[in-house]
Amino acid sequence: MNQEIWSYYGLWGTAALWAVLCMLFLLFVPFYRRVERKPAGVFAAFAVAFAFEMFGIPLSLYVVFWISGRFLPLGVLWGYTLSGTIGMAGHYVFIGALVVGGGLVVAGWARIYRDAWSRDEEDACLVRDGVYRYLRHPQYTGLILIATGALCDWATIPLLLLWPVLVFRYVGLARLEERELATRFGAEWRAYRETTGMFAPRIGLRRGHRPEDT
């Protein structure tokens, strides 16, 4: 097998370190109920699969070779995904997504910890300031953004299978939390929901208009 391919792999210390660093983001998204553990578990699996295939063993390469009997070149399902077409663009997209997504996770945690998690339940308020002024779920947005960026850099078979599961889990969890917030905060929540996007900022919102979730 091409020596250039193998130079990417067998770095198990790097793989372990990368997986741990990715999963550390989960510390900024505490879960208090069993239903919240499932999305966190999917993200952890995504991080481990990413590190395993990026630095350990090219599992996707073996699967494709076994099924088709053909060897695909570097940059298709291993190596930097877009390197064969537009250079290192996929890698740079991932780095940008990691920085922005990580920032959203930490900023969301800092704000919601101060205004909600650190208080007694009866004193917790609806968090609408900071990054929550623009996104209703900045932490989930950040994790999804990181996972999406990883696909641009290293779109292996396990990641392609896990990504839609991860998105489905976090969207479902966000909707569950919103039903609880609507029950607890009523009109205050509805007013906030009208002007703030779920996973992307709302631009040019007309007064009195209730758009669909973005």
C-alpha cells in the first residue's frame, strides 16, 4: 500500500489525545436526565471514530477495498478529503468550524451556567443574553458545526453514518427542551422564540412574523 497513505496512520497517542480533546467539549453541555445522554454518546462516538480513522487505522479504506476490490486514492475517503480537488480547503473548513463551534459551546455554557445552572431551580431565569441573543441552542449548534466541519476534512464511512444520527439526536433534544421552556416561561418564551433562531441567527425578521425554525 502507498507509503504516503500509511504515514497518516498508526499514531495511536495522537488518536487518543484528539479523541479526549474532542470529548472535553461535552463537559460544557452537562446532562441531567437519561434522555440527554444519548446525543452526548453519539458525539463521543463521532469523536472517537474521527480520531481512529484520522490517526489510527483507515477502516473505510479496507471496507471499500473489500467491497469493490479497488483502491481509492488519497483524498477520497481518507487523507484530507478535498485535497485532490481544491487543495486543503476541507482542512481549513474544519479548523474554522472547530474554532467557531468550540466558541459557541463555551460561550453558551458560561452564560447559561451564570443565569440558570448555578441557581436554585426556582430562581433560574430564561437565558436570553450573550450568545443566546442570537441562537436558542448555541451549544448544540457548536457541536453540530464541529461534526460537520470534520466531515469536510475526513469524510469516512463511520462519520457519514454517525453524522445524521448526531444531528437527529440534538434536534430532538432541543425540541424537547423547548416544550419544557414553553410550559415554564409561557409568553416570555414565545416572544423569545419569535425573534431568535434555533440553530442559526434570524436576519431581517419582520415584527409580528413567526418564521419556521432555522
